Amino acid sequence: MKEEIKKEWAADADSVFQDRITRHHDELRWLYMELYGNSSMFAELCDRMREYYLERDKKLKDCDEERESDREWYKRNDMLGMMFYIDNFAGNIKGVESRLDYIEQCNVNYVHLMPFLDTTEGRSDGGYAVSDFRKVQEKLGTMEDLESLTAACHRKGINVCMDFVMNHTSEDHEWAKKARQGDGEYMSRYFFFDSYHEPAMYERTVPQVFPTTAPGNFTWLEDAGHFVMTTFYPYQWDLNYRNPRVFNEMMYHFLYLANRGIDIIRIDAVPYIWKELNTSCRNLPQVHNIVRMMRIISEIVCPGVLLLGEVVMEPEKVAPYFGTVKKPECHMLYNVTTMATTWHTVATRDVKLLKRQLDIVNSLPKEYVFLNYLRCHDDIGWGLDYGILMSDGIGERSHKQYLNDYFQGCVGNSNSRGELYNADPVTGDARFCGTTASMCGVEKAGFEQDEAAMEQAVRLVLMLHAYMFMQSGIPVLYSGDEVGQVNDYTYKENPNKVADSRYLHRGPMNWDLAANIQNTDTVEGRIFQGLNRLERIRKTEKVFVSNADTWTIETWEQSVLCIGRYFDGEKIIGLFNFSEHDKTAWINETDGDYVELISGNTMRPIGVNIPAYGFYYMKKKK
């Protein structure tokens, strides 16, 4: 009887797969043949997709079907993310599983596990140089541990995100080792050149990513007698997606990882995937073909899985990676420029550029979902709208210098602390590293034992999060920010990290601080409980859904930002003071009384006085 039931289940499963592939087959084949013109490789891809579908766990398939019936599930107002390195957060994967109750306390239902696949110590780029796509780093655990964690997360309603580094592999990957030995099959999976003639042609048009720490886009391999393309670091070899074998094999890795229970797959460095001579090797049309094929493959095999694209550009240039309504690509993208503009606003106390940035995002189709954040594992690059700034007499180089000096605590009455990353003395360009708390003054106030300064720093931390929650999209916390964790300078003692100042804000989670989250006499308790109030408001007020109408309102005060949200008959106005001085927002919303959601007080949104680094959430009374 059991065997008959199993056969029946298998037949039902196969019929679901056949139905899905029938719906998508023609477009997938057309895209594949346009890039590769190889029907046998396409047939192999389809066969392997079926295998991965049939191997997929029944609980994951049930989740797929549920999400297929509710395509908007991830746009709800209860979505809140948190990102962290597994070892920093809890030692290993089993440790993370033991800390799920804490994650629930943070109101988080989406965890982004920073890169955990196998890498080589000292040549890992924070985990983004993968040597084996089907093996977890030994210090973190095993694939079985990962499956146990994802299952435990799903039981608690927590979604799991991971990085899929598909632009390159580590030089220690099996393919790279064989390529280095001269195996032509594997050399063709990368970009190998026996002379500098073609690399020199690429270098004319391809920008450098790390001009000081890893200049150029090619590395000479003395033992192999060839140059290999290395856009990021010399130990990260770019994959050649003009080779259909590369695409197929990487899609098999993608589906293997999805079948381990991953809900959201973050595609690293999306714009770089396709390379062509006489181009910048960024954002080429073929990239969109590849991402669209990934979306189709996901829709066929694991439609409950979301694609998150890492595209570090301004929103209007990022938008094409969403695809179209009929031919979607990524489900979600990062709102990188707004993050950088937020910190510009902290340093200048002028919301003009930020208001314009939000207006651009708000003008995009409501189907687009951005991930909003204040800080992440990476540095802050000052990719601002310098056209607008220059019209106000602000030069690009001088302003970048000011921002970096400000956040190092050198100018502008700054309380921030942090360090530069990849500073280029020739161009004057540099990126900045630091935690949210340190950039807001918590570190300085704690060192000086200045309670008044600490109170101001805590207010700034909470105001910035309150503003982030009002943006259109899904907010994501960086682990430690919820307890005001400051910069960790011990990275300088580690020879594998000392050259990379990004480890300044990648310090281990301080569980001694986390033990104080219920005690509002502590800094961590004040921050945690303040965020908790904001998170609960966001979860209970339906205007915070991702597709609500969102707009900015003129305040006639350069330090105060005003954001409005409207959905299904309800309206909220948010006011945010980016200055250390009390200010007045000269708004004139005359449509009735509002209730301020933090205090419960009735307010009229007309000429509103806002304390230093203060904010209000005002909801229109019915």
C-alpha cells in the first residue's frame, strides 16, 4: 500500500512539474537558444530541472503551492529582515538554531545568512570566494545542519536568505584547479588569455572595482602561463557565461541550494555576469536574459523561492532588474543609493537630496519591492546624485572628502567614529566603514561617559530606523544594530583581516549587551525597546504594506523630512528631524486630527515642532 501511495505522489508531482514547464517552456527555450544555440544542452537543463523538482521535499512543495496562490506574500507589512554572519552571530549553524527565540523577539521573520559556503581562509573576501557550492564551511557546520536550521525557521514562520555568488569562483574551486593545470574544458569556463593583448583591450573600457587593493581586471598566473579575468580580487576568477556548461552547472547549484530550504536567494554582483569586449562589462542585455531564465527556472522547480538582486546603482538604473510585469526578473532589489543619501543627510542636516531620492523611488511602479537598510556587511560608497549637488555649488570630490572626514569624527560637529576603506589618494575617493551606533555617536558618548550625548545618539539611532520603516519596501536590520553595537577594532589583530577595514563593523554579536534588552536603564535596552515599538506599529498598521502609496511632503525646513503613506482608506504622516536642534516642520495638512502613534497624543499636522533628532508617526483619525 505504501509503495502505491508513493507512486501516486510521484505521478501527481510529475504532473505539477509538467504543467509548469509547459507554461514556461517556449520562453525559456527561446532565451536559452538566443544565448547559446545549443538544443542538447537545453534538453539536459530541462531533464535536470525535473530531477531537482522530484527531489524537492514535500513541505517545501506545499509552501511553493501556498505562495503560488498568494504572489504578494512578501509585500506584507510584517516583513522585517536581519542579516548576520553565522560565526559572528552564534558560532555556527547549530548556534543560530539555538538563537531563533531571540530572532523572534526582534520581530524578525527573514534572516539573511551571510556567505557560509566553503572558502579558503585568507582568500575568502568575507565568504564571496566560493570553493565548493555544495559544502558548508567546516567551522560553521554541514549541509544537514543547514537543512535543520531552515526547517526550524519555517516552523517559526522565518524565511531564510543566502548569497549565491555566481559571477566568479575561488581559485581553489575544482574547476579553477583543473583550468590552472591546462585542461581546456575548464579553462573555457573562465576567461584565460595567453598574452596581454585581449586583457589590454578589456582594460580600456572596464572600470576597476578596487583600484587600490586589487587594481586592474586581470591576474597573471605564472604557473599556468596565462592571464585570467579577476574583476574583484586575484583569487576570484570570473566565470564565462558565454559557455552554456557554466550556466547549466550554476543553475544546478542554485536548485540544490533551494532544495536545502532556502527561501530567498541573493544573486551577488548581478550586473557583472556577462562580459563583452569594448563594453564596461556591466549591465549588458545578456545579463537580463540570464536573470530572466533564473526566474523561470525558479517558477518551474521552486516557485516559493524569491530572487534578490545585488545591484549597486541608483534606483532608476536598478529598476530594469525587476524586469516587466509580464516578464519579471528579480523579486526584490537593494535600495543602495537611498542608504548612502541617508548618511549624507545626517552629515549635512539637509534633506533636499534625500527628498528627491525618495521621490524617484516612490514614482516607480508599486510592483517593485526594495530592501531598505541603514548598514550592512559592506562599506558605504558615496554614490550620490552629484548633478543635483553641483547645481548647489557642491563639488563631488570635496563633498566625498567632507563625508569621510565627518564620519571619522573630524569635521562638522560630528560625533561619529569609523574608518576609511579602499582610499585612493589619486582620485580622493574612499568608502566608509562603521556600525550604525558608532556613526550616530554611541561609541563616542560611551567612551567619554557623557550621558547627554548618549541620549542624543540613541535618539538619532531610533529616528533613522523610524524613517527607514516609512520607506517603500522591506526594512532590514544589521545584526547588533538592535542593541547599539559599536565598532570592533580587534580585526586589526587578525592577519587575515587587518588589511580589510570592513571587518570594523563585522564584529561578533555581543550577547552580554543582548542580555539587557528588557532593561531600559541601559543603552541597549532603550534602543531595543524603541525599535520594538516601531516594529509593532509597522506590523499592525496596514499602510506599511510595500505597495502603499508613498510620497514626500515639503516642510520648508531643510533639516526635516516628511513622508506620507496611504493604503485602503488609512493615512500616516512621518516627520523626521535630521538636526541636533529642535525644528519646526511648516506642513499644512488640514484634513482633520491625527493621533501620534508613539505617545498616543492627538496632533494637528500644521506647523509641527519636532525635538532634536526626534520623529513623529501621525495617523489620521477616522
